[in-house]
Amino acid sequence: MHSFMHRLNNLVTFAAVLLAVLCAAASFLDAFNSPSVHAHAEVIKINRFRKQLSGNDEASLTLNISMDLRSLFTWNTKQVFIFLAAEYETSKNSLNQISLWDHIVPDKDHAEFQAQVANKYPLIDQGSNLRGKKFELVLHWHVMPRTGRMIQDKMAVSSFYLPEAYT
């Protein structure tokens, strides 16, 4: 007859193996989810465009953001981190990215929204490279699962130009 400790060891081992199998299954099933994100963001107003005392360009914007991220949520999704970045080219760098706004979507009930917001983080360039520059607004998302690897993707949502003169 087996002792109490032997039976407890068998029970804990079985539970751990079962939990590991369920976690692996959840991660495996996430690979078959093909989300279709619908999003749009546009600059509706350039609040301020100036040259800082340090010589860097700085812009403050008002954004109109609308998105439907419900397809990103599965039963394994804990939360989704999203951020809107402005991407542009300069003579020194082929890709510059500046995060303008971010948000954590905690669940599927909050995954569809529309808002007018000012950029949370200023659009600052090291130098005077922003005048007349074309920017792509790109929405990035990181799906944080309860178990498994984090899934990330992005999509371009619109573009805009900054003026040639400071305001």
C-alpha cells in the first residue's frame, strides 16, 4: 500500500502535467486565430509646431482615433497593448518612429472605441527635420496571452504632412 506522501506526489504531478498540456493547447490554438483589425486614425488639428530652445522641432497634435480590436481577443487573451506611432524618413535614418499615444485594452468589452485625443507624447525630432515632412500613422498592437508567446502586429492607418513654417 502506498503512503500518503506517495499519493500526494502522484496527485500533484498529474495536476502539473495536466496544467502544462492545457497551457500548450491554449498557445497552439492561438496560432489558428486570424484577427481582422479595423482601425483609422487621423490628425484633425496641429495644435502647436515650434522649434525648441535646444534646436529640436516639436509638434502637438489632436488625433481622431477609431478602432475595433474585438477579433484580437480569444479565451487566452489577457489584455492588448496598443500604440499609435508616427513614422518618417530623414537623410540620416530610413525609419524614425515616435510613439504619439498608447492604451491598454483590458477586455473584449472595451475593444471597440472612438476618441479625440491630444498626443500623449510630444512629437519631437532631434534637429530641424520635421518641417514639410510626410508622416505615416501606424497602429501597433501586442496581444498579451494568459499563457504562451506574445503576438504583435501593426497596420498603417493614415498619413499627414507637417507645415513648412512653425506656428
